[in-house]
Amino acid sequence: MINGYPTFEELENRIKRQISWRGNSEKVALLWRGYLSGLLEWGILEITAYDNLMKFLPPIGQVELHELFSDEPITPEEEEGIFWPAPNKLGE
């Protein structure tokens, strides 16, 4: 990460604190997914840090995030491969 910006540990702790206050709800997940995606797109967050932080959040909005980064609608074939971990496997 770039100096002067939040570190991985700071972001991890912030995510965990908010989840402890609000639960790992859809609203919390979407808020953090959007925030982390912005940091990634602006080059403030590295892809490995992004991937590791996203693991704390449920896989909500995966298709929309894919479309956001690719700037085009997703195909049905692509959609089948996006869900990791599979939504029905979360928390197992």
C-alpha cells in the first residue's frame, strides 16, 4: 500500500469492528465491497490485500463488481464461475 493510506491491518480491524457492531449484513458487505473496490481501482490497495479483505465479507454483489471492473454486462457463462466461495457454502 501507499504511505499515508490505511494499511491492510487497519482496514482488516475496521471491517471486523463494524461487523461486530452491525453484523455481517448485506448493507455492511456492500458498503465495504464498494469502498475496497474504489481503493483497488485507484491503486491504493494491492490485489492480494483486496482479495484477503474481501474474504471477511459475504459474497454479495459479485456479479455487479465484475461488471463494474469490466465495464460490460456479464455473460451467463462468466456468472457461473464468479461465486467463490459459493453463496450456500459461506460460514461452513
